[in-house]
Amino acid sequence: MYWDEIINENSAVYWKGRTELEKQGFIVQAVVVDGKKCLKSVFLDLPVQMCHFHQIAIVTRYLTRKPKLEAGRELKEITSLLTKSNEKEFTFFLNGWFEKWEEFLKERTVNPETGEWFYTHKRLRSACRSLKTNLPYLFTYQKHPELNIPNTTNSLDGSFSNFKSLLRIHRGLRRARRYKVICEILIK
């Protein structure tokens, strides 16, 4: 289909990829994204699904696997409902959590030396913001059942795991040679 060697992911890279696929006659009907902000801008005209696995991983990164704060434990529990609920239910639980902990999230700590303040529960706020920002994209697969959109990027990510395993066998290859090996794997 299409692949390219890139240094950084950005919207230009995805525009190029989309354009190349469409030139080949592919019709892109929907996309599943892993959270990169640039992806959504390239596919504004299509249904966009945020990968549930990546969303849960983002929240876990902010809260850790075993949050110490009760608010964090509750938000982690709500996040675990992502794959088992629909947009209405999930939004209800998320909004309920936010209302319960709104004042707690506004708590500030002042640096006694500089007098500057920062939010006390920054990581918890970030986890909540991530869920709220991505909420419009978390249940796209349910809104468009006719497209059979997966709710994760797992099938693609699984393929990459196989590629990485094959490359590990050939450790020590120079970059150009490594790229040739990757191309051979993708061609087959």
C-alpha cells in the first residue's frame, strides 16, 4: 500500500500518506488514531476513532497503575469502563466525577520562594483533560457501525511488533541496510 521513512510525525507526513493511498485508488472511510494531535487535522472530513488502548495508556501514564489519591483511583475506574460502555454512559460517569472533584482539581500550591503558584494535582488534571479532549472521538466506532471501525489500533500495532522481532534478528545493521530489510518485510 504505502510506507515512508520519517524522522518525526506531523500533519504533512499524514497528508502525503493519505494522498498517496487515494492516488492508488483506496477510499479512506475512517481512521483510528493513537492520540497524535496532528492526525485529527488531516482527517477532519472522516470519522475519527481514538484508540481505547492508547487512551487508557495515556490516563495510566498520568495517574500510575496504583493512584494514591481517591480522585485518581475513581478516574482510573471510570477509564476502565471505556471499552464496556457507550458515549452516553461514559460521559455521565466522567461528568459526575468532574463535578465531584472540581474544587479539588482547582487546588493550587504556592512556591514560598518565588510566590508563583501551580496546580497541586497537575497529573490528575492532565488525565481528566485528555479524556475530555478525546471524548468526541472515543465512540465513533459505535456511531458508524456500517463502517466496522475498530476501537483500537491493536491489529496494526501487532504487525509492528512482528516487524521489530524480525529486525532484532538482524541487530547491528546500518540504517540504510535496516531500511532495505524493512522494505522487504513490507513488500511481502
